[in-house]
Amino acid sequence: MARFGRLVTAMVTPFDDALQIDLEKTERLIDHLLHTGTTALVVSGTTGESPTLSQEEKLTLLQHVVRYTNGRCPVIVGTGSNQTKGSIELTQEAEKVGADAIMLVTPYYNRPSQEGLYQHFKAVAESTSLPVMLYNVPGRTSVNMTAETTLRLAEIPNVVCVKEASGNLSQMAKIIEHAPEGFELYSGDDAITLPVLSIGGVGVVSVASHVVGSEMKDMIEAFTKGDHSQAASLHRKLLPVFEGLFAFPSPTPVKAGLEKQGVPVGGVRLPLIELNEQERDFIYSLLD
């Protein structure tokens, strides 16, 4: 089914020279992404430097993206945090602004129990009519949402999919096998997009699609058409890019890659810092 299509991009947030949101650059980035195969956009996710964006900035960015895309693709907004009340408030504002769906990350730092995770996501989901994408990324949050908890949440009518970045294919297979009809799993890690597709995932929420979107689209289409040999060949060729873009703190490498490709999106906000010359050369060499 792939409710949001198979190649969802977790979009970077473009900044001007003063590191304020640049809406003109945002428009150029959107056009680039849609031209190279992106089927839906996630704004204000981790790749969008959400920890450094104010609530007002998130809503301003969302409103502009919704207006500019004008129905050309679904717009999903990251409204999750480690504060349930705050997540609910931002979710309700995002619904008013016109988001098509929300993405909720597992609460970071406070490391809730599995029951705590369930109650957190349930409370936010029940506060909105929007579709909900769960986001499990234990490498960043220090808490893994188990397959059992994901499956409990999948019974909530508007919880429609999960972005799984645990790297645990066994966990993902269990979710796919036992999920209710219509619930979908997206890879949250570019490097295992093809393996996730092979066990029944529907696609990927991608960072690399900023710079190799057309190639990723070709890989996914080859797989869905049954040309598994071609899909595997493309996967192997893309793997150094997938891995290299996370050799340094994300999204700094992908912003540098976009600059090289003529799609400038500005720098990153502290505590992230720009790549040094050696690091930048490495990223450029991957794209060459």
C-alpha cells in the first residue's frame, strides 16, 4: 500500500547566513527532492535539526511547506518530544496548520518503560485525527520500543506506520508479521532499505535521498518489479554513500552534499558544527 509512498525524505531545514530558516532555499530544496523521487516529506524531524528549532519556527516552516507543496506530496511533521503535554500541544497546532500526518519519536533521555512508551504515544494519538507515524531510534534516544509495544500501538486507529531505526531485522519482521492490516513499516536507516523491503517493509524514511534520490528510487522500483539482482547491485553501489553520510554528525554531511550538487541549504546550528576541509573532501568524494 505504502500510504506515504516508498521514498519518504526526512528533510533538512535550510538556513540563511545568520542560521535563520530560509524559506526561499526551502522551496528550491522541495523542488529538488520531488524531482528526484521523494514521495513524502518529513519536516522538523531530527534531520531537520528539530532540537534547535523553536515551536514557532517549526509551525512557520510547516505552514510554508504545506502551502508550497500544494498537495504534490504528503507533509509529515515531527511533533514528538520527551514531554507528552508538549507533544500534544504541537500536534494540535500542526493539525490546524495543515499537516497530513505527524511523526512521533520515542521519548529521549528520560528512558520510559514499555508501558510508559505506550501511554505516551496513545495520549498523543488520541489528541488528533491525523495519521501517526511512530519513530523508533534507540541509537539516539537510548530506549528501544519493542515489537510487542509497537503492535499494541498499531491497534489504535490513527497509528498507521512505524519508522524503524533499531537496525534489528528480527524485531521488524515480527512487527510486519503480526501487525493489523494496513499498518506499515518503513526503514529508518538508508543502509538497510533493501533488506527491510525483502522482509515486507514498504519503503524508507531517508536522509540519503537528498543527494541520491533518483538512484534510491531506481533501487526500490527494481525490487518491487521483481528485478532483485538489479536492486542488489544498486544497493551495493549506494552503500558507501549511505554509510558515509553518517560518518560525521547528521545532517552536516548531507547539507555539504547538497551544496556540492548546487542545492545550497546553509549551515548547521550549534551544538553541530561545519565539516572541516578533510571531512568535506570525503563527502564530496563519495558523491563523485
